[in-house]
Amino acid sequence: MKGERKTWKEKFSEWFRKVISEAGIVDYRYPIKGCGVWLPYGFKLRRNVLNIIRRLLDERGHEEALFPLLIPEDLFAKESAHIKGFEEEAYWVTHGGSTKLNVKMALRPTSETVITPMVKLWVRSHADLPIKIYQIVNIFRYETKATKPLIRVREVTTFKEAHTFHASHDDALKQVHEAIEIYKRFFDELCIPYVISQRPEWDRFAGALSSYAFDTMFPDGRTLQIGTVHDLGQKFARAFDVKFEDIAGNREYVWQTSYGISERVIAAMLTLHGDDRGLILPPNVAPIQVIVIPIPYKGKEELVNDACRKIVDRLRGERIRVKLDDRPDLTPGSKFYEWEMRGVPLRIEVGPRDVEEKEVTFVSRDNFEKLVCKEGEVVEKTKFLLTEIQKRLRERAWDWLNAHIFKAESLEKAKELIDSGLGIVHVPWCGERECGLEIERAVKARVLGVPSAEERVTGSCVVCGREGKFLVRLARAY
Amino acid sequence: MKGERKTWKEKFSEWFRKVISEAGIVDYRYPIKGCGVWLPYGFKLRRNVLNIIRRLLDERGHEEALFPLLIPEDLFAKESAHIKGFEEEAYWVTHGGSTKLNVKMALRPTSETVITPMVKLWVRSHADLPIKIYQIVNIFRYETKATKPLIRVREVTTFKEAHTFHASHDDALKQVHEAIEIYKRFFDELCIPYVISQRPEWDRFAGALSSYAFDTMFPDGRTLQIGTVHDLGQKFARAFDVKFEDIAGNREYVWQTSYGISERVIAAMLTLHGDDRGLILPPNVAPIQVIVIPIPYKGKEELVNDACRKIVDRLRGERIRVKLDDRPDLTPGSKFYEWEMRGVPLRIEVGPRDVEEKEVTFVSRDNFEKLVCKEGEVVEKTKFLLTEIQKRLRERAWDWLNAHIFKAESLEKAKELIDSGLGIVHVPWCGERECGLEIERAVKARVLGVPSAEERVTGSCVVCGREGKFLVRLARAY
């Protein structure tokens, strides 16, 4: 990175902080580090993103609910691996007014210990299963590392956590698979590319039998975990004594999964598609999909504004999210600047000449290509261009990720690739914990895990030289 | 109240607890008192209610946002009346993991001290005003009194708080008026009757110049506060130093209002329209507006089910929230029981005879009246009946409230009326604080305040005998 020649991708961390606040997404100037405000424009974006995940979950038979924030210490501590993983990260409420509480309470860092004891009250027999429930809530983590807007925060404002309960481990594993499929579709709709890894045993969710994670890659080559899916086995069921009567009349512990995503998804979406003019929002979720800007000439203001209003009405009639920017005190140029920065995917410009010729001019936010069409085609062309932009954003992001995935046959080569900031590196691994940890130490990277899709492994473990059982995925991670 | 002859209105408190849990609205068996779970059916009801208030606020230029939950003690303490009113009610976070925090943090009981310092960063000049913002969040109150589901809770899961900022007191007062109008429309849509009172000076929101409140009345004659609107003057602006440049170039403090509603609104709606068979949900917000139940006879099951499915498709096409209950293992009677209990406003029954005659039978949940119509009219009749039910629920509830508002000319008469559990009593009052407090003591009731609509006062103050300046409104209150 050399001063003047920095591209936006190189300096994206600084770019990110600046643009999310200028574009009206979030404001992190609240006096508690890692606690931010969703501004109205950002709030609408967030709502559109959440509506997608709600739809995907509802279609697959999940039901939305809402559980308490506070967890009494004794409840929180019931599953021993879970409390061990979370107790140092939890915020603790110790007083009500000036009265010391008998039992201190954690602010939920996740809700397994809240939801499991309630489900215990609801489950009698196999006929009550499966239960597939989710909530979208704020959670809290006492972060001691440097915080980063939307990525490493203390109040995670937007945690979608699903919790499911099943009559057999097989059913639970099918649910893990369904969750992975749902997340794939979700990230596709947000134009976010990803790799899916089974996390190594030393990096599982506290209390899980196995954890699968979605990671995407940031412009600096570092990965960001954007979704996780856990097979919880019967660990919480045993801790909370949640049993059901099976078909044969035996009382068995339920099998459980959980899976979550957070506002990191939004951070990834904003980062991956931005450029030096600001955000580029996928049309799917953009609060404003089309901004209509009149290009007035003296004496023709009303003519142009009228034509704009007609376009707005027609697009709105088709449920396209469209806005007319007819502020008289701003130049078209300053409006272009503002809406480009805020990431509106499509701009329509209408000048007096366009009105005369009964034409409309489009400019796409991602490649700035112009397209002129006849007034009568405005709805059809808008829909076409929005679809094209969505497709291009997704493809570009996937191309970029795929171009940054490598394979190495030795620790040296792996370290060289990682150090150069190029991305994700796969190396052969024997599957033993010690070799895995040694890889992390030697390469100074994180083992993301084993690719979830089967791939033929060739080569020998980069540490011990025994036959490679897995390819293991390495990256510098956020 | 005499044992066997209790009506559901008399025993409604017990009824309320039972029915909200059986109907799948909420479950308060979580181990922290006053913290409950919104079950899927209740969550949908809550969402429909919130969408109404969102629409009403958005139509009047409010914008939704989301602010942090945690308030550092120093920020919380900036406005002296506010902290005095809330510090004993707040939950305090003192530790992150095992580390003691330098500054303890309150869980928001309300967000004036969170939002005002952020708005300070956003306001420069009069051109930035007004700012009208709201959020729908959970808030916390350390309740020492007995908790009551949805009514007196420790985690208020559903607090809609609006905060507005203005360039003049006049503008702020207009906003108070607008807020009152918005709430009137909101409660009308939920079929909740109310009285509006300006709260007495000893019962204002901590930090307000004046507070207006909406109270409704429960079946036992006690009132419940369901919405409040506050003129905050410049108190918070001074405490947080929030200034703007006015047209003349002077730096002035902003003027502020806030107004809130909570899940108490839902509690009121559920209570006011229920009967001994369970809930009766206003069609506006019912998660299921129409339940279609086949009445099968042997050999004609498919015939009947087909006819039902056709009806469901047609209603769904008209965006009516309709559900088919074709569970084969339950009798029609047990389905009637379940959906009546859960408050579905309209039932459609279809038997083989109906299919033959091309007819449909409706039963309205509120009065159990039957109506038979031709198949071809099913959409039209459904819409008509839903509108009628909505209207009847609203009118009945208003009639009942209006029949329980009285006037008394003496403390004795007022106490007699209040003791008999009849409802709200107005008495003439001189307007002095001591007389107001004496009225509360003597009648053992709460002074709700002065009716917001002007009314000619006749009679003399029931305490001091001086000329009455106001009618003051009394009730036993929750």
C-alpha cells in the first residue's frame, strides 16, 4: 500500500467507516464503544435484508417468536461447555435500582439457555416435534478487542437465531443441511459470495457437536464469518432435561440445532460492492431502487418535473421503490453525488430534450452505463436493469472470491500466499489437532476448517507428512 | 362476586392469565418474574399491531431507527429530574465477564438520554428541524410490585417510543397534538376506548413540562394507562446542550417531545373483547381472520375439502388472512372450540349439503350469528362481515366505557362510586396540589388528571369548597 496509489479496496477499512456514516446507514459516535445507531436509511436497508431471511425461514416452516433478554446465572451455567465459552464474554446485571439482586443475570450472548428450558415446557411427545423457531434480537458480547462498526461490536443489534428440536439425530442433521441451504439462498440474494467450512474441534460453538460456518472475504484478503450452523446433539437437552415420548413410548432426550446470522451480513454486503464513490446496494434490498432526477432548464422546470412525476407514479404502481429528488436548491450534479454515495442502484435522468423526444435516460450505479429508452418502456427497462445489476454484483463478487482461493503443498508456500494478502489457502492435513494448531502457528493464519463439499485430497499433511485426510482452509480472519 | 355466578368479566384477571397462554399469545413461565415469551401466534398478532402504529407514524413523517440499549451512568444522570425518577427503577450492568466496569450502565427504561446526545450531533440549524424519529424496542423496569403478564413486567418487550425535536415551543406543542391524534386513530383501529387526561404535576413523566395520558378501563372498573405524550420543553436540550441556529442566526436550545406505547395496548385489546370462550381479536390485527372448517360426512370428505380449498384460494387472492383446518383426526366441534378460544373473528363451515346447494355458512365470533350465502358471494360477504365485527367490537367497547363514567359533587359520593367498582368519576377541583392529593387520599383512587377536552366546570372543589377550576378524573388504576 503506497500512499497516493491506494485504491478504495486497499484503504477500505477507512472507507467503510466513512461511507456507512455519510450514507446514513449507522452512526457509531454513541459514548459506549461498539454500540451504534441504525439511522433511518440504514434501518430500511436492514428491514429489507431481514425480510428476506424471514421469508426463507417461514417458507421452510420456521416460526418467529421473541424470548427474554436476561438469563439468570444458574440457567446460563447449566451446560458446562457453554458457560465456559461465554462467561467471560457476558455482561452481568447485578443490581435493580440500588438493590443487589439475589441471582445476577447475563445479557444474552445467544439464547440456547433461554429457549431450551421453555421448549421443555412445550414438548410432550414425538408428535410435538420438530419445533423450528427463530427470533431476531439484540445480543451482547463484552469485546475486549478493538471494535469495528457492524463487525465487532458489543451490542449486536441484529442477531437472527434459529433453534430447532428433533426426535432423532438424523432429523437434526437434515436440519443442519436445510439451514445451510437457506443461508446459501440468503447470501445469494444479497450478492455475497462465501465458502462453507466445518470448523475444527478447537473452534466450535461452545456446546456444539459440530459447527459449520460461512465465511466471506474482505477486499484486504481477510475473511469474515457471516453465518454459523450448529449440531448441538443432546448436550442442552441433557443439561435442561428436555425429553419426549417416542413412538415406542420411551422417554428420550431431544436433538437440537441452532444457526445464526448478524449485521455482519450487512457489513459484508456494503463492503463487497462499494467503490470510491460510495455504496452500491443490491436492488433486492435497496431502500430506494430508482432515484429520478429532473435536469431542468430555465422555463422548463414544470415540464420536466411533470414528466418525472409520471415516471415515479408508473414505477410505484409496479411496487418498485422509487424516489423523486426534486429539491429546487440543489444542482443535478450534487444530487448524483449524494445518491451514488448512498448506493441507489439505478438513476433516471429526465431533461427537456428527453421530454420532447418522449425518452428516459438510465444510469446504472455499478458500471455507470447509460441506456436511453422510450417513455412507454420505462417499467420494463427498469425491471430489466435492476435484474441485471443484481446479477452483475453477484457474479463480480463471486469471481473475485474465486480468484483468491489457492492451494499450497507446504507451510512455506501457504505462508507466502497468506502474507501476500491474496486470500484463502488450502493445504493437505492429516486431521490431527496438533498438526492443525501447528499450521495456525506456522502460517499465522486461522484454520477456517474443512470444506463442507467433498473434494479429493492429494498430498501429505504439511506438518507431519502423513497422508492428507482433509484439505484444511486457512486465512487471516476478522 | 359470588362463587358460581362469577361472569368472565368479574374473574377476568384469572381468565386473562389462562387464555393468553392457552391461545398461544405469550408464555410467562420463564424463570425471571415479569419476563415472558411471545409465542408464534402472539408474535404475529404483535406484528400486525405494530404495523398499524408504524403506518400511522410514517404517514406523519416519522422515521424508524434503532438506538443502543445500554446507557452509561453519567449520561443517564445528566437531566436531574429524569434520573431521580428512574434510578431506582433501572437495572444496572456492572461487570463484563469478571471485570468490573469503570462506569456502570443502565438497561434503558426509556431513551431520552440515549437519543438526545445523538441528535446533538445531527442538528446544526433550523433547517435540520423538526426531527421526528421512533424506535420499537425492549425496555427494562425493576418492578418491585407484583408483576402481571403484558401489563406490569420487567422486560417490556414492545416499547414504541417516538422522540421529536423542534425549533419552537409552539411547534413542539403542535407535535403533542399530532401525537394525540395518531394515538386516537391507533386505538380506534384496535377497538380500544380511552379517556385522555393531562396528568397532574405530581404524576408527570420524569423530566417533562406536561404529560398527557390515554387510559382505558378494565372489566373490573380499574383503569390502565396505555399511552403517554410528553412535552419535554428544553429540559433535556439544556442538560445535553443541544442547540440550533435559528433564522436570525442565534443559537437556541431545541424543544422536545416524546410519546410511547407498549404491549399494554395488546393486553387491553385482548381483555376488552374477550368472553368466556376466549379471545375475540379485531379483524384488523387477527393473524387469522377467517378459519375454514370442513364438516365432513363419510364418503364426502374430498368433496367438502375441495370446496373448502377453493374458498381459501379465493379469499387468499383478496389478501384476506385465511386458514383451512383440515386436520382429519379432530372433530369439527373441537376445532370450533380451539379457534374460538384463539379469537379468530370469522368462521366458515362447509358441509356436503352446502356443497350441493353451492352455499357457505359463516359464524361471527363476537355474537355467534350465522349467515348463509351463495358461493359466488363469499369474498364480498367475508369483507362485509369482518368490517361489521370490527365496528361492533369498537362500538360495544366504547358503550361500555361511556356507561362507566360518572360525575360526583362530593368526596363521599366519589368514594361510593369508586368503591362500587363502577369506573371513572369526575369531581370539581380548585386546581391546587394539596386538594388534589387530599382527593386521592380520601377517595383511595388515583387522580388521572384533567380531561384534555374542555368541559364547563360547575360546582365547587370537593375538598376546599372554592370555585372548581377543573373537573378532575379519578379511578382505581393498575
